[in-house]
Amino acid sequence: MTDTNGARTILHPVSDLEKAKAVYTALLGAPPQHDAEYYVGYEVADQHIGLVPNGAEQGMTSPVAYWHVPDIEAKLAEVTAAGATVKDAPKDVGWGRLVATFTDPDGNVLGLIQDR
């Protein structure tokens, strides 16, 4: 069994990035550390909170929590053996970061992140 470093990244699909940014900045009490038209990210209390513009168009129907793991392939094998279904296979999103998503038996989408 592989360990996780917790669900430290949560991505939220948003339809209006500027309105969402105002709300999340007020909620988190800090400005975003990454602020671009394609993604806004906050680093607060050892968590990364991300806003994904037009996330619904990318298939995001609700926020997705991502667990940080040392071996994404091993963890995917473990959760699928337990009954999960892979939604998005691991892919490199830049800087050596791998991400994947899977669904639990009730269809909830969960994510995994591995940093190299």
C-alpha cells in the first residue's frame, strides 16, 4: 500500500473567473499566487485552491479534491482493485507533475497528483 500526503489540492470549476476570484480571495484572505486567464491558484494553509475557468466545458461538474501521492500508477492500481474506475489516466501537466482522476462506486470524481 502506498501512502498519500493528503488532499492538498482542490480545483473548482468556475464560469466567471473575475467574480469567483473576488469571492475566493475574500474567503481565503489572501491574493492568488498564480493569476492567469486560464487558471487562478491560491496557496493557503498547506493547500492549493485552484479556479478552473470554464471547467464545466472540460467535464468538471463539481470541485475535485486531489490527493498527493508518491506513485500515481501504484495508487491508481490500488483504488481500481478496490472498485474505483479510472476517469482520466495519468498525464504530465508540466514541470514533471502527473495528474489523474478516478470515480468511486457512487460516481464521485477524485484526483491524484504525483510530483517528480
